[in-house]
Amino acid sequence: MKTYTTIVKEAKDYDELSKHAAEHVINVVNKKPEATICIAGGDTPKGMINNLVQAKKEGAVDFSQCQFIGLDEWVGLGENDPGSCQHFLYHHLFKPLEIEREQIHVFDARSEELNEECTKMNQLLDSLGGLDIVVLGIGVNGHVGFNEPETGADWKAHVIRLDEKTLQVGQKYFDSSITPPKFGITLGMKQLLHSKEVVVIASGEKKLSAVQQLLYGEVSMEHPASILRYHPSLRVLVDQHSFVKTL
Ligand code: GLP
């Protein structure tokens, strides 16, 4: 498979990065009001999401016809569990943007039938013609969503035993008395690569090595984000701390 030159945009700080990321989402929705959108949970997208909420308030964008797809979830957790991806998304994104339930399609990670959840998600994405835009954070181990190192580059939605690093870093989303679940459910690399637009956002020195690997390392599932270089128009938005230009 052919790799492409990645468009890297270096922002002066997190606020500028968040603004740029939001502009991408807004442009997609303004061009296609019924766009299918996937936005990662986690700390990095918070600023971008605040910009989206502000833009909606100002009438600069209308999400009322969009479909929102959940990227990933900790197995066993749902929207009422603090620390879960859905808790984050409902609180920061869906409620402030007044997104209706019918527009939200997320994994039920509490289901006994997780494989069925994956099948349903795969079918839904196929019927929608894939994602129009996905905004991804990046894990320090290079994961995107819960596509962990050494998993399949051509996988669709799946359940995965989480990497030790993911569990260790993931503790930040939970109260110290709660141990993060050992399994995750996620859209697969194949579905991320098929998204019409792929935007990766990274901020802070802790992401430096992961960003360097993504941009300049070997393209391999040892570092899942690097696989996104197969996407013809991957955009990586970084701040000064998470990026060193390599010629
Ligand atoms: C988490 C999530 C990802 C997220 C990434 C980075 O574990 N599974 O969807 O994008 O790791 O998170 P953060 O932005 O908090 O650094």
C-alpha cells in the first residue's frame, strides 16, 4: 500500500490547535450537513469541542442533521460511568450541542454480546458509506481509539485486551479507587483509514515520541497511528511541545 505525505500543522499552543481542529469539523459539516462524524474522547479534544460548542451557539454551524459515531469504549462501562468515553462525550459534546439520541451511535460496551455490537457498528458504518471525518487523539504507545500495538491494520470494529501502557495512562480518567477495565471495544484501523478526512491532534511533550513515530517512524502496527499514513489526506495538528520537525 502507498503512503502519502502527511499534512502537519504546528500550532503555537493548545488553544490554537483546538481552534484549527474545530475549523476542520465545521468545514466538513458546512459542506455536508448530514456528515457522519467521529470524535475521540480523552483530554486532547476538550478544547476543540469547546470551540464547536461556541460555534454552534454563534450559529456558525448546525449539527442537527449529522450522525455521531462513538470511536471506542472501555468494556463494561456506559454513559453513566465517570471516566468512560461516553460519559465524556455526552457531557462535553452531545448535550451542549443538543444532539438527539437518534443521531448518536455508540457501542454498548455493557452488552453480553460484544461481537454483536461490533457487527451492528460495522453494518451501520457500511450503510452510511463510512465516516466523513474522524478526529483522533493518540496514545503514548501510538494507539488510536483502542487500536493497540500488534493488532490488525485491516480490522473493523473489535474487542481487544488493552495494552499495559493504555491501562497505566488510562487511570487518569478514573478515580484512584477504580481500576480501568482490561478490555476495550473500538472501531478498527480499516474504518479509520476509510474515513474521508482523518485529523490527529496531539498536545504536550508527553506525546512527542508518539507523534515522531506517527510522522517519521516505520509504518507498522507496532505503532498503530503510523498506519494512518496510508490515508491520502491525513492531517496531524500538533502544538510546539508535541512536535519536532525532522527533515
Ligand atoms: C485513550 C482513548 C483514545 C484517546 C487516546 C488519547 O485511551 N482510547 O481514544 O484518543 O487514548 O487520550 P488523551 O487525549 O487523553 O491523551
